[in-house]
Amino acid sequence: MNEMNKLKEIVSRFIGGDAGVEIKPLGKGHINDSYKVVSGDKEYVLQRINHHIFKNVPELQNNIYRVTGHIRKKLQEQGVADICRRVLTLIPTRDGALFCRDGRGDYWRLMDFIRESKSYDEINPELAYRAGMAFGDFQKMLADLPGEPLFETIPNFHNMEARLETFREVVKADKAGRLDRVAGLVKEIEDRAEEMCGAERLYREGKLPKRINHCDTKVNNILFDNDDQVLCVVDLDTVMPGYVLSDFGDFIRTGANTGAEDDRSIDNISVDLAIFEAYAKGYLKSAASFLTDVETENLAFGAKLLTYMQTVRFFTDYIDGDTYYKTAYPEHNLVRTEAQFKLLQSLEENFDRMRQIVKDAAV
């Protein structure tokens, strides 16, 4: 069976016969392989779930089912029109399952395709404001999700203590023999370690709650309509318990960087305070009603934390010999590390201003 026939056979497990079905590759996702499926006047997205990263697919799919169902209920209560474009819709198999598995052991899911939608990779203050409202609304709608906590699809994903433990093990092993040339940067990481584990300490002290987080708050995980109004938040594989400061911080890390994540010229890199302010205002307009004072006070810290965390992750992989992230050239992970560290330094320099922006936006 060729690849196209195989894909049609998988689609048939969800929607029946494959006659007249058209399937084409969709997007360039780094984790899952996606295809657009057209069957008559219906359009779907077929995805192969990367079970090497998401090791418990049944729990992953159950998370998405619970989250999308709760959001749909909230939208219905609000009288929102065109709900099918405002939240992802999972299509069950003909047997009622939320996924299927093929003969090679790969896992697949099918969702409705959201028509007349678009996403952005670049950001400006107006889009940042709308993105802030979108992720704030997302957290707000899920704040009262009933039942057990969501499954942690990637354990310790935003746990700084766990990330540092792995970092220290890799530094000790120095299996790629790279440590001597980067000893100064190792010291910079360790000098900040105690501060950066603050969220975990606040959680243990009962001062910082865990809520339902998106955990990948990039602007390209929001769909907009043709008038640049937000439709919905997508890419829900990493939705799980976490600290709201992490979601806030990850958007700033990715969206408010004046340079590239792997910029070879660190002079290009700084925090764009206009983006920061716009996102903070949008986020707090949606989220302020359910956040605690401790959560609000630590939002700006979240930007430092997630940038530090990504610095540590790139640096860990570099010292370990480039075993996790794909690299385009031998020193790619070191370039990424230094670029993220430069952004961290800019965030540190502007930290007082950032905290004041959050404080003003929360009024």
C-alpha cells in the first residue's frame, strides 16, 4: 500500500469510505505531521501524533477532549455564534475512539478544519494585545474545569528544578568535551539558579497555584479570521497543569525578542517593551478577574524564568553533544544559548519597568 492509500485508509476509520477523498500535506510542524483532508464539502486536519514526545496518547487525547468540550460549553453559554470556528473539534473514529493506531504503531487523530483562518509568525503590538486576550480567555474559561487535574503530557516540562538537575548531570559528565570553553556561561547559569527556582518554592509553600496552561504560547498557536480578530487557540498537545507566569513568560520570550532565537549577532537581541506592554494589557484584561496577587506580581518574572529555562535547555543539549534539538551547524546550540542569554540580560535590565507595566495594566 502506497503512502496516499495508507492515509486514505486511516481517514476511513474516522469518516467511512475513502472514495473522492483528497489529502495534501499541511504546514511544517516540528512535532506532528499534518495533512488537510477534503471529503465532499467537509474539510478536516489529519495528524500523526509524535508518540516519542507524547508517550501516553490516550491521556493526551483525553486532555484535549475535556478542554475543548469545556470551552465549547462556555461559548454556548455566552451565545457565541459560529462555535465550530472558535474551538477545535475532535472527530472520533467509527468505533468512538479519539485516535486510531496503524500497523506501524503510529497514532492518528482527525479534527475539523477551521475555514477562513490564518496564523502569524511575526508579531506587532496590536496582534500582541489580541494574543494576550486570547491566552487570558483560554486560561479563564478553563479555570473551573471539573474533575481530576489534566494529565501532564510532558512531565516536568516547565519545572526549573528538574531542568537544572538534568543540566548539572550533563555538566558533570561532559561527554562531548565542550565544558572548558563555556565554563563562564555555566557560572552565569548557576549564579541565577536559586532565583529561578522561586516558582517551585512558592508552589510548595501553597502561595502559587497550578492552573491549566497552554505551555506553548507562541503567536502562531492562535488562529485569526480575515479581519485579524481572534478565532481560537490551537495546538493543545501541551495543555496541562502549570503556573500562569510560565505561559505569560513564554509568549514574551518568543514574541517580544527583537532578534531571532538563534541570532548570530547578539546586538540584534533585546526585549521589545511595546510588545511586552501590549501583551500584558490584553492578557490582564481577560485574566485579572481570576488571578491571585502572587500570580500577577510574578508575571514579569515569568518572562525571565522562561528565557532562562530555554537558555538552560539549549545549553544542556550543547554540552551533551547535540542529542535533542535539530542543529544546522556544529555550534548551533551554543549560538542559541548565547542568544537566549542575551535576551535574559535585556529582561533583567528592564525588569523594574516590566513589573511597573504589569502593575499598571492590572489596575
